[in-house]
Amino acid sequence: MPITRGERLQVMLTNDELEAVDDFRFQQRMPTRAAAVRELFRLGVASQGIVAANPRQKSAAFGVLQKAQSH
């Protein structure tokens, strides 16, 4: 089931920052800038030990966080 995104976050970037996002996006073959930004955000959150979403999801289902699965 796709994630519903009800909030919009506007971020202003320098040309160098936008180029870095685009470079990351194309290197990772991400479908959109938004997906690339979410993945970069996910990586930052994951670096702090927070459980993160599956990076192989389609853009429509691409999320930053997911609930921890119980075994």
C-alpha cells in the first residue's frame, strides 16, 4: 500500500547542494529528486540508529521510516 504524504516540506538549496542531490540521484538510479532527498534523509536517520524503510521500494511507496518488525 503506497504511503500517503500529507505534508510538504520546502527546502532551499544552493546550486552546489542541488548538484550533489542530483549526482546522488543519478548514481543510485533514483526515480525523482524527492526520492533522492528522502533516501539521503533516511541514510542520515539510519546513521543515528533509527530503523529505516526498504530502499528498493518504488517512489510512490518510498518512505523515510517504518515500524520495526516483531519476530
